[in-house]
Amino acid sequence: MCKGSLNSDYLSAGSITFQHFRDYVKDIINLTDAQVATEAECCRNMRAAITQSGAPFWALKYLPDGTYGPNTDKANTIIDEMQQFISADIDREAIMNDVLLNFQSRGKIKVAMRNAFQDKTVMSTAFRNFLYSSSPALADVATTLSIQPVDLSDRLHLSMQGEIYTWTEQQVADKLADIVNEYQYLVEVDHALGQNYRNLEDARKDLANRFKYQRIPFTAVEDIQKPWYPALKGSPYTISWKSRPPDR
């Protein structure tokens, strides 16, 4: 249904339920009539808009307290149902009907969802609220490292599989422990080297360069009394003697 193939569904406006449902989608996602002309087009363009927003649609559940007034639970239900429409490749008639029923007499929910979804900064903050509430340790280490939202988002994309619209809350939460471990490693490296790394790749490159050109004084190995020491001492390469000069 969401593949955009030219079939009978593509050439019709769909059911009465869909015709009402798409009005909500147009308003919240900011799509045109053409973009919601059929269920297939509606689904495809919702997915594209979510990908462009940079945050999963369900991030709308993590807006600041009070955003939906006394209807927070109902708003969360609507968001979950619309997420099902976005994710599913099956008959969505029951899903759309439930969305319409839950929106009845609750126009303020639609307004709040529209204002939030169409503001990338708000969506980014909402998604970050989810991440930090799911992992307080991530919030702490991100603050310590002064991790910027865009850097955190980029790091999460490296861990996640598939497009943003396919991500579930549980799948994202399951990746956070690994990201926390990586950031805590950077904290230790920063402390040891007096640097300010923000990603693992930069830290690895710097460490590799440092060890590549590391010079160890002969006094550090001379007392080991290994049979290969005389050969090492007689090496033709330039050696930096820091404590004890070589025998003449």
C-alpha cells in the first residue's frame, strides 16, 4: 500500500474514513492535497516528512508537560495510532477509524501536534527528552562532554537500522547503553590527554598517532635484562636517551 505502485487504490480517493483521516494528516504534517490524494501517497509522504524532520513521529509524546493540557493520554494514543499507520503495510482502515474517534472534540491536540511537528527544533528537543528520560546516564555524560544535539543524533543514526520512521521507542532505548559507554570512554580519554573529543573516531585517530610516534627511553627496558637488548641498543636508528647515555 505504501510502495506507490499504480493499482486501483492509487487511482481512487479511498474510503470515507481515509478522506477524513487525510485532513488531519494534511494539517499536522503540512502536506498538500496531491500528497494525500491516496492512502499510498499519504503514507509515502508522511514517511518522507518524518525522515526530513530528523526525529521519529512518536517524539511528539515527549513534548513538555502541559502541551496537550488534560488530554495527554488521549494525545499519546493518537500518536501511537498514527505511528501504526506510518509503519504498517497492511489494511489501515481500523487504525484510521480509531484516530478519528480519538480526535473528536479534541481539536487542541491537533493544533499542538501541528505546531510541534512543523518545528524541527521542537521535535529535536522532544526526541532528546525521550533519550535522556530513558537513560539518565546519557544525560549526565552528554552534559559533561557538551555534546551538541546534532552530534548525538548523528551518533544514534550510526547505531540504528532503517529509516527514522521505522524506529520504535524500545529499539532506540536498547542502543543507549552502548552510546553511554562510548561517551564515558571519551571522558576518560579527555581527562588523560587533556583533549576535548566529541566522537570516538577522532579519539582513535589521535591515539593511533600518539602511539605511532611514541619514544620510550632505553632505561625503561634496560633493566628487563632480555637477550635482545644489546641488539636494540646497537640499532642504527636515532634513539632519544632521556636518563642514561649509551655506553661507549
